[in-house]
Amino acid sequence: NEFYMRQFNEYDEPLHVIHSKVEGKLTYTTLLFIPKKPPHDFFTEKFEKGLQLYSKGVFIEGKNKALVPDHFKFIKGLVDSADLSLNISREMLQHNRQLNQIAANLEKKIKKELEKLLRNDRDKYIEFYDAYKTILKYGVYDNFGVKKDLLKDLLMFKTNKSDEYITLKEYLERKPEDQKNIYYASGKTKSAIMNLPQMDAIKEKDREVLLFTEEVDEFMVQILNNYEDVPFKSIQQGDDDLVDEDKKKDLEDQEKSHKKLLKRLKKALDGKVKDVKLTGRLKESPVCLVSGEGLSLEMEKVLSQMPDAQGMKAERILEINPDHELFKALENVYEKDAKKVDDYASLLYHQALMIEGYPIEDPKEVTNLMTKLMVDATRK
């Protein structure tokens, strides 16, 4: 610990130390450290990864980038190999076969050490994970998922049922046998996710949902696609598989009988939503906004902040709870004055947007609309 603090100008002792000595076709000694906290520039372009490189105790290079992959770039330490020539140039180091093999061995060693930490000292692993979880997730996403199998068992998530982290393996062990998917939901905070209308059916069916609160989570899960052949499923996207067959049949019948009303709502929201439909995923809530397959609403929010990706939009579908009193009110309004439904459609759409955390483009228009409908209601 003293060596680490002196060698790397650190004020805190390392969170964990990995030491190994290898002899055989390759001979080398490594002394690796996981810092307790990432440096302030860790997620900036200024940060330089790399390990100190020695040959027979003689210093060769201060930060050899090839020795540590990006997903483990938090590792500090040194490698001393007798197989490297003291006269080797920096250009030759980049294409050195022995160095590449050492790097591959170190990646496996770090992964095994982290897995052992997760098994044997969960509290320390959680301390590590809180500090470096984002870079592990980026590692899954990076290079089209080349390293996803290496990193997937190091991932942990909090859920709607617990503030404690669980691994994907633990999620599968806890899920009911008849559950076909790994459910997840995205939002800025656990509180925001728990208040989503889409959680209604989850609570009723007593399902566990992984909570995604980091921007990288949605991109990571698209690359993972499944875990142990069990697919990931967003409760905010696509069809709801928690609706039983009887309910689906009932929804089909109701959509047929309210075809004209739904068509009117869809027309009123033309250019804003792809479809307006009845749903069985809502119990207490009147409406929700979901996306179609492909780009999710959360991914759209992230991409909207990137200059080269602006304009990419998720398919928006407004879903209405047919068992809610609000829908019955819509039926009454439509029967009396079909045109007035357009105002209600706009209000419902903006209500769903706010629940999903979207900014309202024209708050004045929305407040004027609310005022108009309230005044109309008092005249009856």
C-alpha cells in the first residue's frame, strides 16, 4: 500500500491489490491496483490509461496503453518482464507479440479477481462497482459487444424490489419459471421509474424489474440482447407480455367497438404519435407513452444531446386504459361533440410526455388548453 501511494501519488490506500508471478513461455511479474475512487478526469479525453513497464527491473515506459483494455482502464500498476529487450523502441512495443500475450493474460486475471471479489467480499465489490460500473457498461457496448461475454457477469443492478444490487444470474434465480423475459425500466431515478404508469401491471403480477438510471444502460442492453438465452424486455417498449389471453381478446373487442374514437384521437395527434391504442398494462393510471421496437424513448433523450444524432426519434404510441373513468369520459365527449376530443387528445399526450420526463415544447399552449377545458366543464 505504501509503495502504491508513493509510486502513483495517491493519498488513499488502494481498494484492492492483484499480484501475480508467471514463469514459462512468458516470464513476468505484475503488481496491479484498483484505486478506491476514479480520478477527476477519468471520463474525459485527458485521462491516460496504461501500466508502467519494466524489463528486469529497468524502467521502459511510464504508461503502456496496450497492457490494459479500456473497460479496465481504472487499473494502475506495473509489469516487469524478462522477455523484453532493454533496447526495444516504443514503435516495436506496439507490435510486440509477448506484450500482447501478457495483456491478454492480464485481462483474464483482472476479470477472475473481480469475480472472486464478488463471491467472497461482496461489500468490497459493491464499493468497486459504485466507483466503476459505468466503464464496465461502456465496455459491454464498445466495439459492437466484442467483450460482452467477458463483462456480463460483473454487472449488477438495483430493482423495484430492493435497493441492494443483484447480478443478472441472481435475477434469473429469483424469477418465476413462467416468466419468459428479464424486465427492465429506465429513468433518471428509482423514484421516477417506480412512478411510471407502466409499473401498474408489474406490481399486480409481482414481477422484478431491473432499474436503469444511467444513460449507457439502454445502449448496453441492446448489445447484450439476452442473458443465458433469456431476452431483455423493456416495460416501456413494445407490446406488454404480462397481459393474459382473455384480456387481450377483450382489448381487441373494445378496440373494434371504439374504432372511430381511437381513429379520431390518432388523427388529432398526427405527427406526434404513430398510434393510439387501448392497453392492459395500466391499472390505476389513465394513459402512458411507450415506444415501438427499436429506438426507445430513453435512447432518444440521450441521442438528442449529441450534435451528430439529433433528429433521431423513437416511435411513440399513446396507450389508454379502457377501464379508467377518463376513457369513459372521452366516450361521452365524443358522442356529444367529436371535435372536442381533439383537445382531450392533446392534453393526454402532454400528460404522458411529462410522466416520461420529456419537456413540454409549448407550456403556454398546454395551460391555455387546461383552462379552456376547466371553463367548459363549469358551464354544464
